[in-house]
Amino acid sequence: MNEPTTFVTFIGRLIRITGLTTLTAGRMAVIVVTSRRRSRTHRLADELVRLLERLGGAFIKVGQLVGTRVDLVGPVVASALSRLHDNVRPMTSRQAARVVRRAYRRPPDGLAEALAGPPVASGSIASVYRADLGDRFVALKVRRPEIGRAITADMAILRGLAGAVRLVPGLRRVPLTEIIDQLGGCLTDQLDLERVATEAEPSVRRV
């Protein structure tokens, strides 16, 4: 379920990505210079996870995928990146409530109370809340606001970066564009919560 992005969204994402990456690179440089070797890798890994979490959108999914390659990044970085699967900083209660109000003209009783507390899980696309509807408990999956547009912009930026990287002689044979396209397909499937809901248990609701 692709959502068209706007020029303003694209430029906003590009500025945010550039700014946060530059800031994190500076922090990492300080860590390399000032920290002891024993703690350096852990601190650098934490900075990387913090960067991806703040960038959000497609970059969290990139971190999740990279975290599965222990052979490439090592156990410390892989362990840190594993937090991005279901322990990402959640949206605020106000943001979640706004999304639910747009989805339901009259939200069922129990949803407001569920959104007031912390989610049981939070990922790159949505947060999951446990709601008591009186006769049963349900898992309420709330998609992050404007996440579709942000991911569309991110994918355009990542494709541009992949094209630039392919100009490097040693990386010309690396199928970066194909990898980015596969990532985009995965994110498109996850954004389609209508389809996800039909494949999930009946007690799972999406908004």
C-alpha cells in the first residue's frame, strides 16, 4: 500500500536524515577518542540504534535486517539492533489517540484507556496496545501517523544512495538496488494493515 509523498515531505526527510546522521557521526567520533576499548563497541552500537530509532521509517527496517547478519556486524551490534524489532520508542498517547479517532467515528469503549498506557510492543510501522472491550481483550495495532509518506520518501532516498554507491569500483557488483527494492516490497506489505488483519487472529484489530 504505497502512499504518495510530497516534495515537502521528501526534503524534510532528507534534512532530518542528514542532520541526525551528521550529529551521530560526531558523537561516535568522540566515543572512539574518549572511551576504553572494552566499552567502545557497546557505546557505538547504542549510538547506531539510537540514530536508526530517531530516523524511523525505512531506516528501522534496515537496522532490523542488518541485525540478522551477525557474521557481518558482530554479536554486540547485532544484539543492539535486535531491539528494533519490537522495542522501538512508541508514538505518544496523543498521536495514537488521533489516529484512532480518524479510524473510528465512535471508538469502542476501552480503546481510550488502552491508548493512555504504554503499548505492549512497538515497531517501525505501528504500536500494539492491549484493549479491554468488556467481553474480550483485543490487540489494537495502531499505525504511526504519516508513516506511509515517510517510508515512500525514505525509499527514494535509499535508491539514490544505492545508485551513488554503485559508482564505487569495488561495489559495482553488489546488488544494492535489488536489495532496496526487496526492502520496499517488505515495507509495503507491512503497511497494508488491512491485509495483515485478515491474516491475523480475529482478536487483532488494526487502525
